[in-house]
Amino acid sequence: MTTVPPPSAPDYGRSLTGLGFNLIVRDVNQAVHFATEVLGATLLFRTDSFAALKLSGKDFMFHTNSTYRGNELYATLESDAPRGVGVELRCYAVDPDTAEAAARRHGYTVLAGSIDKPHGLRECMLLDADGYVWIPSRHLPKES
């Protein structure tokens, strides 16, 4: 956990730019573990129900189910079904071989091992504890 006090929620919100994402997770600590230990994300700050992180210079967040109370989608979180079906969280600057090895070491599911793909990326598919699919990838050298 960081020792720097987090900014206020409005100050943090005003600092966000570009494209980011927020994932609703069952356990913030477990989600942070996956993001930092497998993907190499940097933890900015966290509480028991929220975490702010950066990966490749981009912001993203985790919130627990309880923070979604009052939201129209809250009822969809009551199931034990995997979350984010059909969504791929692509991390274009995360080495897939390193991430795959870390996922295996920490007991996460590797849906597909690292492989060179015809679209010019080397990538793997990893499943976190909430059922989100993460795809670390790096560019392949241009063929001459």
C-alpha cells in the first residue's frame, strides 16, 4: 500500500484523461495482486473498496461490488458468473511471456499461452480471479 495520501475523489476524477476503465471486482486486494504481480501495473492508492492503478501510463480502477449499490447494474453483480464475458482487456506494452510465467507462478488461469499472431502481436490470454480476460501483448518485429 502506498504511503502517499490519495487525492480527494473530485481531484482524482479531474486528473483522468483519454480512455480508462473501471472493473467491478469481488476483492480489491486480489485484483491489485493480479494487476501488479502479473501485468506489472503500478498501484497509485487503494482502500478496501477501491484501487487506482496505472499501466503503460494509463489509468484504471477497481471498485468492489458494494460501491455499485444504487447503480442500475448492481443486480447483475449478485451472480457468481464470470464477469466481462466478451470483453478483452488488451495491454499492448506488457510482455506476454513474462505475464504468462507470472500468472502460472501465482496460480491464475492461462487461457492461451504466448504465441505470435498473424496480426503482428505476440500475446497470451489470462483470466483473473473475477473472470476478466487480460491479453498482454507486444509488437512483433516487421518482416523484411
